[in-house]
Amino acid sequence: MRLAFLGTPDFAVVSLAALLEAGHEIACVYSQPPAPRGRGQDLKPSPVHQFALDHRLAVRTPKSMKPEEEIAAFAALDLDAAVVVAFGQILKSGVLEAPRLGCFNLHGSLLPRWRGAAPIQRAVMAGDEITGVQVMRMSEGLDEGAVIATATTRIGQYDTAGTIHDRLAQLGARLLVETLPAIQAGTAVETPQAEEGVTYARKITPAEARIDWTQPAEEVDRRIRGLSPFPGAWFEAPSSRGPVRVKALMSRVEDEAGAPGAALDDGLLIACGEGAVRLLELQREGKGRQPADVFLRGFPLPAGTALA
């Protein structure tokens, strides 16, 4: 099929690579414009943009797909279909109706649960036991289109947003490759989404990333894993030079009790409003990710330490 691919982050790169390997013609890649990245905050292309450059694919990075000239350029590609994976823009009817067969989105949740920007993080933070990816026909509403294909995976005790992200990226790429032939043949079954059970996965705010030790341990654990590796749930730990911000990147729940935020032993067992969490992986400002034992050798937090 002659396709356009619209995507931006690493999650989308896996699908673009799979479509190329399957022999589809990528007429043009669309991605968000270069943005400040890294310590120097230099303008750098998105992961999808960089992949397109590396593979000598035509690429466009409009700030918006709404201007008439962008819609006209898209329509002029003479596409069979367009595939959208975490592009980051809402597409209007002029774009959605341009390809011969339509536009199709790969979304990282089981719709209608977790429509929107952060479905993977929200699923982990909410304690969902199962999540997945779905291919749907795009409409002008936010992730409201009919579902064509689904692949699921369980969210385990030690899964993070990062591990689920990587698993869904692979599942989604395979699902797209398997589903496109049915779309091309006109045999794909499109199932409207249920009207019940709609939830929205709003963007993660900075305020959500700070750990509230007064919450039950299960909620603290889910927040830590749901925000790992990015942006990272964090707390402040005391030091001789003042409070130090520390990210907690992995944890588990344990059946202990104490004052919320208090270290209950020398091994990072921290009391919560109900129960306690054992911090298993952490990251100090300016440092890399470390397992708890390595972290404690350079930054001990003995029993009785109060975290904020």
C-alpha cells in the first residue's frame, strides 16, 4: 500500500520500521517539529523524524496540519491510507478524508478506556490488570473511531510505564502489519466503541510526579511504576547540604506501618498512609539510575530518616 506515516516518539518508530519491512511504500513521514532536547536544549528532530532521515524517507514537520496548504500537500500524495501512531496533533476532516481508504490510528489502550495523551501511564497508575493496543479508523473526535483490531497484555506487579510501553510498541507494530491487508481488501470489521466506560488519559502534570507518602502504599507503588522512567515520581531526602530531589523508579508494597515518609529500616522501606513501599531503584539529581543497594552506598538513608 502507498502510505503516509504520522508519528513522533520512539513508540511510533517501531511501527514505521515494521511497515517498511513489510514492503509498504511510505510516501511521506509526518512528525512534530524539532524541539529542544538534552542538557544543551539544542533543537533536535523527533525519533520518527530522525528515523525518516536515516532511511531517506520524505519527511514533513508542520506545526499544524490545519492550514489549507498542508491539507493540499497531504492530499496530493495520492495515498491508499495513512497510519497515525502518537503523532501529537488532532487531524481534521480534510486530512482524514484525503487517503483513498482513510486514516488509521494505533492507540495504546483498550478503548474507550484511556482516550488521550498518556494512556500507558494512566493504566499503570490506576492499577489496571490488562491493557493493550488497538487499530481504529480515525474520526474527528479524540480517539473515538471504530475499532478494527486489538492485542492485549497483562500489567504485572513489577511492570512500569516503560516496560508496558516497549511491549505495546512491539505488539502494535505487529498488529498494524497484520491488519492493513484486511483494510486493503475491504474485509476489516469495524466495531463502534462502547458508550459506557469512557475515561480520558490527560497529560501528566508536574504536580502529580511528587510522591505523597500519606497515600496508601498501593497507590504510591502504582504512581512510582506508572511514572517510571519518565518523568519519574520524586521525593526530597535530607542531606548535610539541604534537601536533595530523588526519583523513585521501582518499588514493591510491603506489610509494615509507620509515620508516612519515615524510613522503617536501613534498606529503603518507607512508610505510607497505609502499609509501606520498598524502593528498589532510584536516581539522584545529576546521577544515573541505580539499584537500591548501590544508591545507599553513596547516599545512606538510615531508619528514622524522614522523606518529604
